[in-house]
Amino acid sequence: MPEISRFFGIVIAMFHGDHNPPHFHVRYGEYRSAIRIEDFAVLERNLPPRALGLVMEWAEIHKGRALERLGAGQGEQAASPDRAA
């Protein structure tokens, strides 16, 4: 799965052309989740509350960039993932 960001052990990934609605996937250890980009609705919930809070903060900051990746078809390549901590 193309990784677009990684922070505090949380991995954010997104596929261009993945099924609707547009969303990104989250991995945190053995936990997994999917978050809709438009309104940050949790499509698949399996994250500890603290990790989910960090993901929601990340999503708010990077929403525009995630939508650009979808529109430009860059999701599969993820040439330059965001890196932090």
C-alpha cells in the first residue's frame, strides 16, 4: 500500500483509484482503520483513541494534499512521503 506519511508509529497510505468514497488507510501496530477524506468519517474503526486523535489532526492539516494526490493520480506512486518523528 503506497505510504504517504509516517509519524509516531502511525502509517498513512492511499491508493489512487481505490473504491469510493475517497479515503486513506491507517496502520498502527496491529491496528487498522480507514478514514473518509471529505469529512473525516471513520469507515473502519480499530485504532486506540489517542492514535485516532493524532490521525484526525494529521487529516485536518493534510486534507488538501490528499485530495490533490487523488486528483493527480499520485496515490499509487507516493514519491515523496511526509516523514515526522
